[in-house]
Amino acid sequence: MPLLLIGFLFIVLCLGLVVFYVKKTGQTVKLEKRGLNIALFVLSLLIFVISLKLFWNMGVYADEHGSSPVLVSGGWFWLSMDWLRQGLLFVLCVVLGLSLVKRSKGEREA
């Protein structure tokens, strides 16, 4: 299963890089400026996928052992915090992804 997850992440990363390259074809790309954004996006995407997998595993464990995610999490508050974490990581991935495809003012003039 971990190999499947790593393979899926590799495919998503490759597709993201291809889309990034196609959008920027014909223009100079300043990787020095975008390098940090790319690294942050990849790290946030990786953290988001790992967090989703752990959240899924918690649900599977609760289902198989006749429990509930509330009991496994430690209460309603911590289950709500798990959901909040998923939402915030998703928003982080979206914001960083949009910052990659957005053109800066200097690139539009060039």
C-alpha cells in the first residue's frame, strides 16, 4: 500500500510539473523566484495526502472494531480539530497551487 501511495504522489507531481511547463511555454521561468513556491506546494501536498491517509485509517479502524471516530479521536472536540486540519491543509494546497500558476507583474511585461 505505501508503494501505491508513493506512486500516486509521483504521478500527481509529474502531472503538476507538466501543466506548469505547458502554461509557461514560450516565456522565461525564473526558477530562483518560484523554487520556494514549488517546494512549499509539494511539501503541503505531501502533508495533505499523508493526513488524509491517517484520517482514512482512523475511520477504517473505528469501523472494524465497532467503535466510532469520536472515541478514537478522544472526543468531539478532537474530531472537529481533525476535520479543521484537513480543511486548512486543503486551503493551503489550493493557495500555493494558485500562486504557482499566477503570473507576476514582471512576467506579464516580458
